[in-house]
Amino acid sequence: MTVAGRRLLGAFALAAAGDLAALLAGSDAAHTVFKPLLMPLLAAYVITAGGPRLLTAALLFGWGGDVLLLADADAAFLAGMGSFAAGHICYLALFKRHGTPRARGAWLVAAYATALATVALMWPDLPADMRGPVAGYSLLLTAMAFGATRLGLTAAVGGALFLLSDTLIATGVAEWPQAPRPDFWIMLTYITAQFLLVSGVLSARLTSESAAATRSAEPTPPPRPLAR
């Protein structure tokens, strides 16, 4: 890792700690300052690490969602959901490009099915104009989370935490009972999810590039002599 990369990761960690502390302290002003810094810092780290452009795009779409969700308005919420959805599509493309042909965490299917069942149970409690978008987004999010298992455990945990974070948001929209400081838990799982997804993609990309370099370096066997 380069010096610039270490500094950007350190800045990301400081911004994450500041945002979580702000949420615990109930400081909306500090949260408004720290939250928009998170994904740009992580995206800058990806750039210095030579990461895929699609990964940078996924994080910037996440940043768009972060900023939009700071506004307390239904239109901003739907636009933010759309921005996150675009990021999930970027992740799915990355998983296909750098992951194994088959998922390596089929045991997680039950957890994802539980998350979808939770959204189904929320259906009567969701505002009527939110039901369709939330259902469509939930299916895309679950596909992203399951697709992350193609990159291994790190990315799989990241995808699962992203699913948990957005499920917590949905319970708030449905006005279900919330844990104390729900925004703290939402951001803690979200920040960790994005970092783990980034780590998983970068690691998988490095592994695939190393394997390709090894194959290209293998000597070509000499041609067999013609049989008489």
C-alpha cells in the first residue's frame, strides 16, 4: 500500500469515527459534515490502489445516496434509493468480472430469504408510494449481497451487512419499533459493508491478475515431432 493510500484510509477511518460519534451524541450538524466525506475518501483510496473504475463508480453512487438521504423528503429518499441501486449494479458487474463462476456462500441463502421475508412483513406498514420502489430495491440489494459471495468471505460479509443496514432503514420507514440510536447502527453496518466490499473486490482483482500473469509466464511446450 502506498503512503497516499494509508493516509486516505486513515482519513476514512477518522471520518467514520467522527460520524458514528456524532450519531451517538445526537449531533445532526456533525453528522451532516462527516457523512458526505466517507465515500469520496474511500473512492480516492480505490483510485490510489489502482482499483477498477466500476468500484469507484459504485462508491460515488453510494455517496450520492448518502447526501440525498440527509434530506428529510420522500423525493430525496427515492432518489437516494435510485443512486444506491446504481451502485449495486456496479457491484454486480464487478462480482461477475472478478469472482468465481459460482457463489461460495450458498449457506447464506436462508439469511437473505429472511431479509426478504422481513420486507414482505413490512408491506402493509409501508407508505403506499414506497411499496413498489422498496420491493424492487430489496430484490436488487439481495442479488448484490448474494453475488458478493463469489468473491469470498470478506465481500460476502460486506454484502450481508449492506443488506442488514438497508433493512434497518426500511423498518424505520415502516415505523416499526427501533433500537436506541437506530441511525448509529445503520451507519455502522453501512460503513463496514462498503469497506469490506472494497477490500473484497481489490483482493479478488489482485488474485485474478496474479493468476493471469502466472499463466502468461508459463513456457510454451515445444511442438511434437511429426510421426512417420
